[in-house]
Amino acid sequence: MTNSKHRGPQGMGFDTLSLHAGQVPDPTTGARATPIYQSAAFVFPDSDVAAGLFNIERAGHVYSRLSNPTNAVLEERMAALDHGVGSVVTASGQAALHLAITTILSAGDHIVSSRSVYGGTHNLLEYTLSRFGISTTFVDPRDMDAFANAIQANTKLVFGEVLGNPGLEVLDIPSLSEVAHAHHLPLLIDATFVTPYLCQPIELGADLVVHSATKFLSGHGVVVGGVVVDGGTFDWQSSDKFPTLSEPYVGFHNLVFADEFGPAAFITRARKEGIRDFGACMAPMTAFQILQGLETLPLRMQKHVANALEVAAYLEQHDMVASVSYPGLPSHPDYELAQKMLPKGCGAVFSFEINGGRDAGRAFIESLNVFSHLANVGDAKSLVIHPASTTHHRVDEASLLASGIGPGLVRLSVGLEDAKDLINDLKGGLRAVEKLHKQAAAQQAENRS
Amino acid sequence: MIIQLDGKNVGFSNGSGHPADNAPAIFFVHGAGMDHTVWVMPARYFARHGYRVMAVDLPGHGKSEGPALDSVDAMADWLGRLIEASAAQASDVTVMGHSMGSLVCMSLAARYPALIDQLVLLGTSAPMPVADVLLNAAEDNDHAAIDMANTWSHGQRSQLGASDNPGTSNLHMGERLLERVADDVYFKDFSACNGFTTEHYDPILAPTLILTGDEDKMTPPRAGMAVAGMLQNSQITHLRGCGHSMLSEQPNQVLDAMSEFIRG
């Protein structure tokens, strides 16, 4: 049904859902905020109800590894915000990615992934999952033909991040969705950098979404968590590629998830197998804190984006800055695509290259006072890291460049402070770089004389 | 699962059950544009309790071959043939229907009373007029038809969330289910509902449970009560705070009502 001549009713808006989805005032106590159900297990009223809960005949909670009432509010809220049929929250973003992959892939299977992904994701795909027989081919995220050409007979998943790392390449989700679906493959998208406020990948053609909730969703750098959202859009029985969903599962009394759960087949198996057996569940206190963050997600993302754009524009015109990679700037190669796909903004994480290499990067970082030097993004506070002197300090220059990381590359996560204070802080850092350049020039002159 | 009827594939779920040949049978019939998966929880419950469960896809829906049928009576004729073919040895037969499926059950009970022993009708109304605005959008295969039906089918609580099923968005589940249906099927279903009449039916004598939701905008409680008044042997359960999508909105309350009625 693709026509749009008639008008249908509009559902609740994004801001309303950010505050309310998944929760009504507690019917017992009247509590308006989501209660923290700090309980490992839940009492069965009788044996038949217990059996029914285990057999997925009844709705409810058994044990907090499988589900928990506080976590369920966050799960339903994320499903509502991302337009999915359901979600499962996990102990971290990495756990969410692992859960998404292992719900449908087994030893011998293959993934085609963008090569511009978070370093931890690259480790998981390249090194760790390969130990368990799941291999990955990495391709240029801007090259749709490369994705198509990398698909093999055993490929089961296409994966990418909305905004690539570290170059902030904008993934053309509608086009990649066409490539994946033409090969009867689902498209999994990591939307951590954008959140559903800036981009809803399922609406653009993705089938599954993962987030690190540690970042902008919770928004305050106080928790670690993840979420997998199932769009309910993919037909797992359109081929024989997905036996975990289309064939009887001995581990659940020969249940065929796609037969019985239809659009919710994936997310049901993720909960009934992946969370049950791998056990990377979220603590209810964590879910509560992420829910507090979600309540202000729209307001925070607006300020994050506005600040990021102002800071990026400032850096771009500075003499000590060789380049800025932010798709919100017309200089970025994906600016036009970003305008279409991310009309509300391109997030608040970006990188830029300082003139002067590793020493300049180090001098810059160590001169900052408002930006915090640490390995995270998506905090309300502004963050900064210089990969060449920290996460990649053992890597030689040639290898760094091969990864798209210049020796003077600095990554910023722009927070919610006053933009003028952030710019003043960066000015101080760039003055330190200028000083370094002058010292080097003086030294060179002295050496010549 | 797939079986053959009239030389065509019929999709259904047995709720993962392994019943005896003479086990009591329950047939579940979905509503307009839906498929058998809406019954997953009661299907699994009754299968575990020894019933022969068939949650069916009506022709043209889910995994059942089309074409979709034009009238409620045609759907009931088809269901009757399916019952004869697959539950001949059953000790007794219950049919449960939601919305359009409830009309199919009524038609079957009125015209083939020997085939069934009990009825359960969820979100029912007789007649079941469909608003022109919805019918017209469905005729044009316009997504607005899904938006209208899906929004109006959920009570206030489901609009905000707070699903009993952990981590599930009932609204988006409803939308995805309806998006799976082929072009023209939704219009055929709504037309069948719109044309439904009980004028030519014999009185329905089978014991019947009717479930109504007090926030049901598609088949308001008064419509369900009117159906109860038409039947010779009925009882009614009102679900508070529940809309038309009662199987997802209040799965436990629905299951309890069904179980009490069927198992006593």
C-alpha cells in the first residue's frame, strides 16, 4: 500500500513518545516516574501461569535476565521512537550488536559491512566473530556496487553505521536497503551517532537497528547500555537463509519463530535465545537512567547539533586546521545526501585534522580545559580524543593513514555548553599548536644558521 | 505450517502442539488484513493443554493462497470445509474469531451448526459497517487505510504504550501485520464486513463467549452486547481500558476469559 491520496490519523509525536512511550503511571502506587524494579525474579501466582510464561502464552516477567518491567519501558520506548515492532536492551552497545548478529548468523555465515565503523565493531567483526566461524568483508560505505559485489552465497547480513568512523561518511540507507533486499538480505544499521531523533533507519529501509545507549540516548555519560530494535519488516521465510527463524528450534521445543510470531520473529528469538543464553542483559537501574535521558532527547539533540555546526564552522576557517570532516558543512563530500537523509542535523561527533601531526595533536588536546580528554562520545559535556596519541599510539603513520586516521586527527563530541565557551577553549588549543609551529620554525632557522 | 484444501495451500499454526487424534479442536480466525500470528498466545496455551489448534490464514492472507474471498459466508464455507478435512475425529470443535473473523464464526454457526460446539467472538458487531473514509482508502490501496484502522483499533493505553508483552510496540506490530497484506485484500475484507448481514441466518444455539473492549472504536461494546442479545446462549466479558486489538492489548485477560469458558 504505497499510495498516499487519503489522510490517515497521526500518531503521537516524537517529543511526546520520548516522554511517555511504554509507560503509564504505576497502577498500584500512582508513581509518575518509571519505577526501578530491582528484583531478580517475579512470583508466579500458580504453576499453570508459570508454565504459560515460559511457553510464551502469557505476557509478563519471569527473571530479569529475560525481561524486567523497568527495562520493558525502555524497550517499548525505543521501539516506538525507532518505529520497530519491539526491542531488547542489552548490557552495552557491543552486546546489542552481538545479539543482533548471533540471532540470525551461525558458523559458516558471512557479513558485508561498511569499513568505516567504530573500532570496537571492527574488532568484533574482523577478529572475534571470525574465531567462531562468522566472516566479514569490509567495503567502502559510499560504494553500493562494492556492497553488492561482496555478497556471497553464505552472506546473511549487510551492516553499516549511519555516520562512518572516522570520516563521517553518510551511509545511503535507502540505496543500501535496495541492494540488501535485492539479495534477500536484511540491513542492520548502527544509529548510535544520530539517535532516532535525527534518523529513523527503519523508515529509510533498514530492517534492524542497534544503538549504544551509553551515548546520546542516555546522554550524560553515566551508564553503559545498548538496544536492538526489530523493524518487523523483513520476511525471514523468503529464502532458506535464516534457519534460526524459519526452521524448528530444538532449544525451544521446535518453535518456528517466523511461523508463530510473524513480524516479531527476530526480536522474540533474540530474547528467547540470545538474552537467555548469552545473558548480556541490562540492569534495571541502567534502564531507568537511560529513560531519564530519553525524556530530553529531542531538546538535547537540537542543542548538540547547533553547537556542533557552530564549532565545525569555526574550525574550518582556522589556519591551524587542515580539514574538518562534518557532513553538516558544505565541504563534506556527503553534504547533499546528509541534507536529504538527516534534515534535522548530522549529530555532534566529528573529526578534524590539525596541521603538524602527532605532536600538534598532543599539544592541542593537552591545552583544552572545557573539553574532556577521554574515550567516549555522546555526553552532555564536550569530549575530545586524539587517536594517534591514545587509542592508536602503537600504530605507525602508514597504518594510521590506511585506517583513515591522520596523525593530527582529533575527534570531538560536542556537548551542550555555550558554543562561545567551546570555541574559546578550542582557540586556546589551536594557539598551543601555533606556538609549536613557531618553535619548530625557530629551531629550523637556528639549525640552518 | 501448510496443508492443502481445495488444491491450494493453507497456512496455519498449531501452537507447537502434538494433540491426540480425538483431541478437542479449536479453530482461530483472524480479522481484516491480519493473519494467524495474532493468535500466537492463545494458540500456544490451548496446544499445551492438549487441544488440536489451528490458527488459520484465510485465503489470500498470510501463507494461504488466494484469492481473498468476497463475503463472510464464502469465508465460513471455506472454514467449514477445513474443519471437515482436518478435525473429523475431534471430540468437540470451538471456533474463535476476532472482528471480521467473529462474523465468519457466526456465519459458520448459523449455517453449519453440526460442525461446531462453541463460539468465542472478540470485538464483534452485527452488522459491521465500515466507514466510507476507511473503505475508500482501502479501495485505493492507500496506506492511510492502515493508519486509520490501526490507530482506531488501539485504546488510549496502547497509543502511549505500556504493553503487557515486554518490549513490544503494539501499534507498530499492528502496522507491520497490515502492511504484509497484498493489494486489494484489505478492501475485499472491509467490503465483506460491510456487506455482512444475519437476516438469512438460522438462530445460533451454540454456547458463545463474547469479549468487548470499553475503548473499542471499531466495534464498540454496545455492538458486542447487541450480538449477545441475538444469540440464544451467550455470555459476555467486558475488558476495561481495552481497544479493538484485544489480543495484543490485554493478552492475559483475553486468555483467562477464553480458558474459563472453554475449560470451565
